[in-house]
Amino acid sequence: MKIGIIGTGNIGSALAGYLINLGHEVTIANSRGPETLVEIAAKTGATPVTVELAASAKDLVIIAIPQKALVKLPITILCISEAIIVDAGNYYPSRDGEIADIKNGLTDSEWTAKVIGHPVIKAFNNIVAPSLSSKAVAAGSPNRIALSVAGDKEEHKQVVKNLINEIGFDAIDGGLLSDSWRQQPGEPAYCQDLNKEQLKTTLQKADITTHSENLAKADEMARPYF
């Protein structure tokens, strides 16, 4: 597949390396320009390009940037894209500012879809970057870590789930995009190395009545890192 990754932090860089190794054609981009990505390109084998070119990838676009940066993306390109678009980010108010739509009930990825004018799949956000980059194992391995995939288009979810399996993790169906709050910051399944059955059980433990409180606690814990 032709895949564009926007965001070259720990998550974006790890995914670039995996996807290149699987034989995909991967472009990477950040807000500072392709000339700043020489080291990451050498390490992963991905091709550094502008954000506009990464957003134009034919088959899959992965967005792995802070929520506050979404409004700076090339919306005119993304909104007409025929690619599957994956949102791998997480909303932290102390970093991203208070977003009224999210405060009023949208999940962070529902807001992402609204901003870019295109359906998105939520994936790669419920695992810490060191686990993503170092704990991929072959299918059938004991205690293989699972990732949750949420979204409203089943065929798009299946493509992403297949990729996750090929990368070295189990993938489970996390429900509709409106259910993706269960894999967001502060919830029991967030940033936990869980196997498939554990992740399914833990996602269901999430309680919507405590979501705002849980997010606030997670935000306070993460604040020193922003």
C-alpha cells in the first residue's frame, strides 16, 4: 500500500519502520519540513515529504500528532481523500487547550473526523510508545499485546486490524468511533500491555459517568511532559 504518516514522534516513527519492513511504500511528514527528517528516514527507510504529500497517500494516512495541531493539516486534501485515515492521537486539555465539542460529548476522534471532513479509524493510541516499538511478536505468541480499533466503516477497520496483526500485535474491534472513549487517556485500557481477552474485558470496564474525571486525572499526570 501507499501510506502517508503525518507526525514523526515515537508512534509515527515506530509505525514507519514496521510498515516499510512489511513492504509498503511509506512517506513521512512533520510540521517542520522534510529536511528535518533525514535521521528518521535513514532509520526507518521511509521517504520524507511535505505534509501535503503525506496527506495525499493513496491507500492509508496515519495522523499521529497532538490534537491542537489538527486544524493546521491540509484539510482540502484530506476531506476528499479516498484513503483510509487513522487517528492515532490522544486529547490532553493541558496540551491541546479545551475543545468545546469534546467537552460536550464528542470523542477526540469524532472531533478529528469533524475537523478534517473525513471518516477516521481510531487505532494505535491505547499503547505506550516503547511497547509499540519493541514488543511486536509473531501471531500465536503467548501474551501477545492487543490493540483496539474503533470506527464506523467495517471494511476500513478490517484493513487496519490486518496491518496490526502483520506488525506483530493482536487487534480487536473496539466498536464504533463513538465508543473510542473507552481507549482514551484515563480509562482502564489506556496504556496497558494487555492480551486480546484482557483488552476486551478492560474496555468494557470503562464507565462513561467517570470519563471526564478520569481524563482530568490523566491530564494532570501527563502535564509535566508537555
